[in-house]
Amino acid sequence: MWNVPADTTIEFPFVNPNYRGKPYCIVFLQATNLVKRSAMGLLRLDLCRDTSIGWEDKNKHPVEPIFVPRPGGTEEDDGVVLSNVFDSADNTTALYIWDARNLEVVTVVETPLPVPFTLHGLWFEGKY
């Protein structure tokens, strides 16, 4: 069963865009612990296997997770998850990139200025 504590809310579901309007198993969500206000994180639910994986780090506040499929990927979770993460301890922001299969951090890209905490994020494929 999913490992979601009772005092945690989950919002902003995001699935592989190649599976929109089709049956899917994997969904990524933002999670907020209502008791520990400094605890926010991400949650990966596998609806077909009833399993979950979570990520959180003290004072880190990710916005809506965005799944970006790997070009040529054949599995539903073959890609990365992106989110701006605001650090409330030192008022900085970074772009975090996680492996979508296990929510292990692949890399963190620091931003030159803090980005205000917002709820939503977007990914545009291609050059703009």
C-alpha cells in the first residue's frame, strides 16, 4: 500500500505526457506534511503495484513536479522529474532533477537569484 502519512496532503498529480488520456500506472505529486510545516517533498505512486517512493529534505519546498520522458524511452517511468525547489533556510532556489524510477537526485542546478515559491511548473519541449 502507499506510504503516505495521515498528516500529509498530496497535490498536483503529473503523469508521463505520453500517457495522458490513456491507462497509466505512475503518478508524481507534491506532498506537504501538515504537522511539520518545514517538510515538503515529492511522491511517486505506482497505482498498479500499490507502491510509493518519497523524497523530502528539511526546509526544501518543491513546486509541482514535471515529468520529462527520455527521448526514445519505452517504459512509463523512463525519464526525469523536474521541480524548482525553494530553500526556506537560506532563501535560495535550485532546479532539482530526479530519476523518475527511484526519485534519487540526479543533479541540482543553482539559480543566481531566489525564485519566489509558486505552486505550478511547466516544461516546454523544444527551443523557444
